[in-house]
Amino acid sequence: MKQMDDRVVSTGGGGSGRPSRQINVVLRSSETFAASTSSSAQALDSEPVAAARPLSANDPYLEIQRELDPMVGLDNVKLLIYEIYALLQISRMRSDAGLSGGSHVYHMIFTGNPGTGKTSIARIVAKLFNKMGVLSKGHMIEVERADLVGEYIGHTAQKTRDLVRKALGGVLFVDEAYSLARGGEKDFGKEAIDTLVKAMEDYRNQFVLILAGYPLEIENFLMTNPGLPSRFPIQIDFPDYSIDQLIQIAELMAKDRDYTLMPQTIFKLRQHLMQEKAISMFSFSNARYVRNIIEKAFRHQAVRLLNQYSSSSPGKQELMTVRPEDLKWDK
């Protein structure tokens, strides 16, 4: 594991236990939110974790860990997912010992800019809950405002209920959830919010609702309905990637497709990312932006090679190499 910019960069090392760094996790409850509705919840420093507990070959967390390990950064997310797994395991052991297993709520809020891994982590969460027996199917239904909000009175409630039913046994992931509250009191988005709140009661423990979006907008959104904050005990913040992490993401994307970025290519990409991140501070799409650049570079490399080798085939090394001139952007 390589530490970079105060976040863990995973390179697929495949450890045998839980993450091993101290992190900050935001946990919400009705009491803490009521005490501080005008400011962000305070991060709680966890105690340094102990030595990792080895996982057996049939441990349900093993497959989850294999998916998490190659993901760059996200140390707070990885640790929280392990904590949820540990809680479920211990609850099962407590029940076997005749103790109360407790009733836990797992609805979540993901806050962060685009391209920081929110959707990918939501799918992993759905799979974990399925493997641990919390959710019967483990699928994910991804929706946005247009999928929930109808065109006339009563239409929105019906659309929202239908999507909740499809999500039963899995996760309902609402991207840009704050957009439901943007239209004011007479907007049908409020009807969607009210329907979701009711569904969380009607289908208790039958699905997990994850709301995602920008941090400030989500904070304001939670204050539009007094029943919302206390229903989301888990908030995960997805920080922007550092330049070094974005470069590592680019190299991993290339490696997965049997491409190699030349040192000059990496230098050119680094310079561009530094500039782009500076001028697009609140709209920079992180890994998504890098993926689009790398995909475009593959296409430009293909055109360059066809033009250079009109009557022959390039060698294997040339087929793999992405040169600086293959990196192009619109601006």
C-alpha cells in the first residue's frame, strides 16, 4: 500500500484483512443533526485499528475486498464498508449466543464531486448487504430527478413507489438528490421526497436508500423535510482525487487495456490536469474526466498508427505505446 495525499492508494495488493489506517468518518443521528443543522457534521476520529483479522477462503467479505483493493484512494470508504461488515458479523454471533442482535438502519448519504467513485461504491455496498443476508437480491436501481418526478398531481408518487418496489431487496441510488427540492413548495419534487420518506417506513429493512450529490446541496436538501436527517445514520464523504492519484488512475486504465503511457505523456497529462483542476474547482469530474481523456487518446493513437503504417503493421510495442501527441483536449 502506498500513502499519497493523506489517502491510501491501493494497487491491488490483496491483503488478508481490513484496512489499517486511522480515518475520519461522519456518522449522523437525529440528535447530532438537530444540534447542528447550520453546519457540517463533525468528523469523528476512529481509534487506530488493530492487526487485521485473516479472512477465510469462504468469507463473504473476501470478494468485496477484491473489488475494493484496486480502487485508488477512498480509505475512509473502505474502512467504513469493513465496519459495516464487522457489525453484521458480530450481530450474527450475538444472535447465536442468545443476545440481542439489534436493529440497524443502513440508509446512506454519499457526498462528493462527480467522478469520485460514489456509484461504484454503491454497487459494492449492495453486493455486501446481499452476501451478509441483509438484502435478498443485492441489485441497484440508479435514478435521478426525471425518473421520480411526474407531470401532474399524483403522478410523482406513483412513479416513485414503482421505483421503490423495483429496488426492494436491493439499493435505490438517487443521484443529485438535492434536485428534488429545487423547485419550491409547488414543485412535484417535494412529493417525491415525501413518498421516499414514507417508503422507508413501509418497507423497513427491505431496501437501502442512498442519496448522492454535492456536499453543500445535500446539506440544504436534508433541511427541506424534517423526517430526512434522522433516517440516514451513515454519511460518507468522497474527496476529490489528488493529481498523483489521477495519474495513477490513468496508468491503471491504460494497463488494463494493454497500453503504456510514455513518461512524456504522463508529464503532459499531469500539466493539463493541474491546470484543469485549478480552473474547474467546483465542476471538475475527477476520474471520469481522466477516463474520457484516456479513451480519446486510444482513438487518436489508432488514427496515428494507421496513418504511419499505411502499408505495414506496427510492432507490439508501438501498438501499446500512447505518445504525448495522442493526448488532445478540446480547450
